[in-house]
Amino acid sequence: MNETIIYLNHETALPPHLANYATAFRLPENGVYLLYDDEILSLAKAGEKGRVCVDFAGGAAHYRRTKGGGELIGKAVNHTSQPTVWDATGGLGRDSFVLASLGLQVRTFERHAAVFALLIDGVARAFRQPEIAEIVQNIQLIHGNAADLFTEHAAQFGKPDVVYLDPMYPERQKSAAVKKEMAYFHELVGQPQCNDDEQLFTAARTVAKKRVVVKRPRLGEFLCGVKPAYQYEGKSTRFDVYLPFQAA
Ligand SMILES: C[S@@+](CC[C@H](N)C(=O)[O-])C[C@H]1O[C@@H](n2cnc3c(N)ncnc32)[C@H](O)[C@@H]1O
């Protein structure tokens, strides 16, 4: 997907938060594409039924919010100290939402234009539901490469206490546990680039005041091969905590 086009099944106007995107009616014959249908923007794949959307009201988000699914990530960012968090790798916003539901102010960066459109749509829908509107108010969405934007944002808004990173992890693509729909997301965003990770990791450790938290599969390698100061380990996920350069 080179440019961000939103496909429509029938003559419907896009809602105001998506009004700037180009639209088309003839669905693509292959690959993944953005589809606006039933008032939801989702990622679809030609010839496949599954869809991927940002869903802050759905079962998984509700479970993580109410059944303590955010416990480990909360500990990793030390949420009881009420840190400001910059989530540099927004994706489908699930981690940002858990952090926001812990009452933290989260600035969420996403560089991929189509993923960013999915995020804006998820937030716009969440604002219509009082129970979760209060949570998404804590999330500020920023479109762009976090590594390029950190300095400018720090000058304007102050440095964050914590930078949170969940870069794409190569082995996830091969894992049988990756659901078919999530494979669309991987197809859209592509393979991680080693240089990218290094640039982002350095920018994060430069701007964070207290810590940088990196999410990894439980048995995954360290980001850029750097050993963390300490770790929080769950059943399938691990959070590696690094000290900022100024404190290391
Ligand atoms: C594995 S996903 C993150 C999933 C996310 N934690 C969630 O809970 O849904 C990684 C995302 O980070 C984005 N990304 C990677 N490097 C980035 C950067 N330097 N700046 C902004 N976004 C970035 C990718 O486009 C992708 O959408």
C-alpha cells in the first residue's frame, strides 16, 4: 500500500475525522487496504473475510482494562508514580489504551499513515462511549516518526518520564500464534529495519527522564542486543527496562 486511500463499499461520506483521506470505490484485487464500512475503518485483505480495526470497547481491551491485564506494563512504567509516557510505537493503540486506563497521560506516535488513520478512527469511536471516552482523553495521537519528533516535542511540551517501545519483532511473523488478521497488520507495516530500532532506541534513551520500557516476546532477544537494567516477565511477554542516558 503506497498511498493512503480509504475504500468504500457504497456511496457514503467519510466522517469528519477521516475527511482528508482520498477515497475509492473499486476494491483492490490483491493486498491489504483500508475499508470504511458500517461506520468503522478497518484493514482488509483482498479475498479474505477478516478485518483489523482499533477497538477500545471490544472484548480484549475490556478484559485488559478490567481484569488486570495491564498489571505488568503498569509495573514496568511504574504507574503509581503517575509518569508521563510517550508511546513511540502506537500500532493499534492497545498498549497506549492500557496505560491511559491507568490514569496516565500518554503521547502516542505512529509513523505509518494507514495505521495512524486506524488509530484516529478508533479514538473517534471511543469518544462516543462515555465509559471509555474518559480514558481516551488521556491519549494524544501524533503522526510521524517518533525518533525524528522527540527533540521538537520535548522542547515544546517537556521531556517525558517514560518512553515506551514495542517495535515490530521479526519472529512474530513466523509464529503460529499470530492470528490471520494480525498478519494483515504485519503485511502493511512491513519488516523491522535494524537501523530504525537503533535510531528509535537512542532517541528514547536521550529524551526519557526516568526509564525506557521495551516490550518483547518472553524469550525474545534484547532490543539492539542491549542488556536491560531490569525486567518484568509475563507468560508470553517481557518488559525490559533501561535507564536513560543521563542516568545510566
Ligand atoms: C508492534 S506495533 C505496536 C503495537 C502497539 N504496542 C499496540 O499495542 O497495538 C509497532 C508499530 O510501531 C510503529 N513504528 C515503528 N517505528 C516507529 C517510529 N520510529 N515512529 C513511529 N511509529 C513507529 C509501526 O508503524 C507499527 O505500527
